[in-house]
Amino acid sequence: MKEDKLSELSMQLSVNVLRLTKELRAKHETVISNQIGRSATSVCANIAESKYGHSRADFIAKLEIALKEANETSKWLEMLLKSEYIDEATYKAIDKTCSTIRILLIASIKTAKSKLKEK
């Protein structure tokens, strides 16, 4: 169940950030737009890859990478807000999705690790 929600949210995050990067490039901001585009789409890609992990440890590793990338995406969003490339409403909307993803990832990682110890 959580993985399906994670997949949906991570796709939503990627699409919203890709739309944002278009706007940023129109403003001639390429440094952060490139970085946030990579980190947000990496969240989605790693969650997708985790479903076909070779082992539970591989599954956990992919989710942990997604968690790191979600945290990075949030930091880029904060920089964009503080440098006035995005408004507060845009920041809050995208960061809310990012925060929800992190919460779900942390829960999924904890569950997967506890099942790994049971074996």
C-alpha cells in the first residue's frame, strides 16, 4: 500500500518539479533548476527500481537513496524560495509532497529493516 502511494507521490513530485524547471529556465536560472530536476526525478526512479530489487537489502538501499534525494530536493526548494525564484505558495505545495514522501520512505525503510532482522 505505501509503495503505491509512494509511486504516485514521487511521480507527482517529479512532474511538478519538471514544470518548475521550465519556468526557472525561462528566467535564465539553470544551476538550481538542473540540480532540483535531477534530485526530484531520482526520487521517482529509485522508488520504481526498489520494486524490482535483487534482495530485501537492495530494496532498502533504493529506498534510502530515494530518501536522500527527497531531502536534497527539499533543500533546493528552500534555496529557490530564499533567492526569490519561487513564491511561498509554490514552495509549500511542492515541499509538502516532498515531506510526505520522506515520511512514507522512513516508515517503509523501518518496516523493511525489521523484516530483514527477522530472517
